Amino acid sequence: MQDFDLTIRGGRVATAGSLVACDLGIRDGRIVAIADRLAPGARDIDATGRLVLPGGVDGHCHFDQPTGDGSRMADDFLSGTRSALFGGTTTIVPFAAQVRGESLRAAVDDYHARAAGKAIVDYAFHLIVTDPTPDVLERELPALIAEGYTSFKIYMTYDDLKLSDRQILDVLSVARDHGAMVMVHAENADCIAWLTDRLEAEGKTAPLFHAASRPKVIEREATHRAISFSELVDVPILVVHVSGADAMEEIRRAQARGLSLYAETCPQYLFLSADDLAAPGFEGAKCICSPPPREAANQEVIWQGVADGVFDVVSSDHAPFRYDDPAGKKLKGEDASFRWVPNGIPGVETRLPLLFSGVVDGRIDLDRFVELTATNPARMYGLYPRKGVIAVGSDADVVLWNADAPRAITNADLHHDCDYTPYEGIAVPAWPETVISRGDVVAEKGALVGTAGRGVFLPCERPAPARPKTMRRRTFGFRAE
């Protein structure tokens, strides 16, 4: 009888803080041995010349999420997880969104039904709280936290999602009392509405004016307000999809004062700019997301925050709407104002290859890449050490990267059900080659091996901090050769 179901041999393995040439032994879906040389398994994979990294954890993505405007997301749990795994992500955490007037429990039950029999990789759920009634605050939310739904998102914008300041304080108080993580979408709704009305009155309705309706000061003000609420209630929060240098500096200052404040950014703020919203005709609608991409110079500032520790996670915020689809970006037609274009862009498959370009360019080291894309989100959402790390006892979620496989991103090569990618033509230096989820090979050299329904739901523990802000460091470097 062989010791291992699977042995991965000869790769350079990213363990906690180290890059080591070694073998991995996998049995019953878990990593059971890490050693210089291991006995053969029932199957051996030769990882010579490959980087062996933890499977990515995408803690911010939207699959098959109901909308209130007649639009429809392009990806369900089958196509969405298929796309995720081909990009090296083996755990996803999308959102069970409460509909106002309905219960949180109904949202969770509905989302389980949407995922059942479809997910190829493992998944957990965040909650979206839109109607914090006394029953939700006093009964439903505490019960759901205890059952493993330990993170939830609140909005400061969008009419059908936003909470008042007092409601935000109520939700933060529940998070403090029950040990949950609150994710905050920080934009000032009234300012956006005021600017949108004025722009439309002036006939400025093309996609490029989406950015003008949501300038950086609106994100900065709301971020400052969210931080103040967090300080008042004395509970950590995570400010999600931070796009602008101004908001980032608000976060940096709060962190310097010792507040337990965490931040997320996304590839769109590292690779897209407001110029992409100004593409000819209606093409700019492909890049409409909120907050919007900023001026090109802003990208370098966000990269610096990624490198120096302002940001704890880099997520995709995958929110796919097809472009040529009356239930997608053209919901109200090509002549409609930007305000009617569904917000969101696809990116679950391209998140890791895009950020990995920063490793090859020397902007971040490999340790930081692993932290941002796997270890930190697993910690913050209560999935660590089961997920996010290569260690004995952890799930065997492992990705073999060919670090010498440059390619240009093209939608024809991607595996989502969206009809475009906003990153079309962008060159990346590396791509996942073999993807393993709980010991099962699910993708190998461009072929899908995993089957629908093999992904399992993961109840989450109480979240843990990514790591203290005073411990930002570089522990090992990486060069492509």
C-alpha cells in the first residue's frame, strides 16, 4: 500500500515564509508530508521547474447574485468556479445578498440552492445586510455567525443596498459582540446622486462620465466616515475595493494610529484607468465598476500600498455582466446614461496572473503575493489554516505555476461565461499550469478535469487578523529565471 494518493515532486514550494525545493505528499485530500524526497504516490506529478503555491482564496466575488434592476450576472457557480480554478483560485467567497423586506436566512437558503451541484472548487459565503431590522440584528445575524457565516458586507451607496449611518453602527455593534468581520463599500451615496443629476442635466451621459460621478473625494469621505464608525464602536472593519490614493491615505493614517483597520484593492485599480472608460462608442461600459478606475498615475500609488502593507488582500470583485446582452451592460441600450449600466467587471480568472506580474517586475516579492491572494483572505474570513497555506494538515489546494509562460490575456482563452475581459491584450509573464483542489487535480495543462458539484461549502471560524501592521516584511525573493 502506498503512503500517498498523490506526490508532487521537485518543485519550489512556497511554505510559510520560505521557498523550498521539496516534495509534497497528499492523502485523503490533505497535505500529510513535506520533505526533501518522498516515496512514490498512487500518482506522481513532476513539478521540476515549477513554482508550487497555495491555491488562491478570492474573498470578494459575485456569482449568480440576484439583482433588482432586471440585469443578470453572466456566471453561475459552475462557470464561475471553472473560471476561478483556471486562474489558480481554489476557494471562493461570494455573497448571499439579503433582499429588503426578506430575511437573511432566506438569502442564505437561496444561495445554497444556487451553488448546489455546480461548484467545482470549495466555497464559503459572506452575507450582504441590507435590512437590519431588530429581528435581523438580535436573532438572525448572531445565529448565522455561529453557524459559520462570519463575515458580511454593508454598503454606503446604491439605493437598494445602502444603510444609514445609524444602521451601520448597529451592524458594527453586532460584529463586535459576536466576533464577525464587516466589509464596507465606502462611497457617499448623496454626493454620487447629486453629481449624476448634474452631469445628466448637462448631457454628459456617456460611460466616461461614470468616473466623474464618483470622484476620489467621495470615496475618501466615506472611507473616513467608515473608519470613524469603526473607532467609535471599537471593532475592526475591512474597507473593500479601495481605488483611490486619497482613500488609501485615510487608511494608512488610521493604521498608523494603531486602529485595527484592514483594506482590500483589486486588479482593476492596478491595470485599468479612467481612459478605459473613454473608449469609443459604448465600449467604455465594459469597464464600469464602482469605485471606478482612476487616472493612470493613481495606479502607481495603489501598487505602493500593495507593496508596503496598506492592503491586506487583493481580490477580484468579479461581477460579470455580458456586454452584448439586454440583461447585461446594455440593459437600457447604448444611448442610456451611465447610471443605468450594471456595475461590475469580470476578473476571477485573471486576478492571480495580473498580480503575479508584480512579482516578476520586482514590485512585490513572492511571499507578499501569497499573503495577499491566499493566506491573508483565509485568515480574515476564518478559513485558515485549512485554506491559504501549504502546510501539513492543510487542505491540498496547490497550484503549479509556470513562471516562464508569457501570454497576452484574451477573452477567447478564458473560462467564464462573459463575452469580454477588460484586460484584453495585457501581457502577463506566468500562468497556472496544474491546479489541485483537496488533492484532486481539477485543471491540467489547459484541460478541465474537475467535475461540477465536487466543491464543498465551508463554514467559517471567527476571523483572525491578517497580521499586525508592524510586521510588514520581505522574507524571500523570487526571480523568474
